[in-house]
Amino acid sequence: MILDADLTMPPEQLSKFWNVIRTGKDEFVNGSRLVYPMQREAMRFLNLIANKMFSLIFTWLLSQRFTDTLCGTKALRRTDYLRLRSGWSYFGDFDPFGDFDLIFGASKLSLKVVEVPIRYANRTYGETQISRFRHGFMLLRMVLFAFLRIKAL
């Protein structure tokens, strides 16, 4: 399981992810911050717009509904993670956060993906390491690379 260290999602919610993984029905659990209302300062407006844009692109690109591709909370089995990690170079080696690597990899391995809504709160620890524009362009580049691998073949 992956949990962002800034505690924007309370660790107490990880049990929802564990409950999904332990059933064996789904193999990759992606958190979604964009289902429940979030605290006022939890996400900047441009970040919200970018997240929604990436969700639409991923839904089309992977033929799987995604509502939040950049939520840092995810869960998968260790064996699936090791298989996924061994193929990361297929989609390029420039994901600054690992979210796209995990999602693209799960799709490539045909893992059963499910999203779990989480309650997203204001940051309680640390400062953001995200540069909206620099990292945003890196992520767009990765999407283009994935498009060439998935749809343009």
C-alpha cells in the first residue's frame, strides 16, 4: 500500500484498500480524491483541473474509468508490483511521482483495477514537492508516450 506522507488522506482509511485487495477480486486499488467534497485548501484550482483532464485522458486511453490518476494512495499485491516494476521502461522512464507508472503498468498487465473514494484534507505535514507546470509537462509527455504505445500501434 502507498500512502502520501503529507497525511492529506488519514491512514485510518487504508483499511478500505486492504479490504479490497484481500478479497482477491480486484488486483490494483487506486484512490480517488475527487468523489467526496474536499476541504477548501486541500487542492489548488489548477491542480484540480489538471487532475480532471488526466482522468478523462486515462479513461479514453486505457478503456477503463479513472476519476483521479494522481491520488498517491494505491494498493496492490507484492507479486503484481514486482511484475509491474520489471516493465516500467515500456512507458518511458520519466514519471516524477510513480502514479502513471503504476496505472499504465497495471493496465498493461491486465490487472483488475478498482477505485476507492477517499476523504482528502488539507496538508498537515511538510510542503508540496510538486511544481505544477514543470511536473505537469512531464506527465503530459508520459501520456503522449503511452498513447504511442497503446493507441497508435
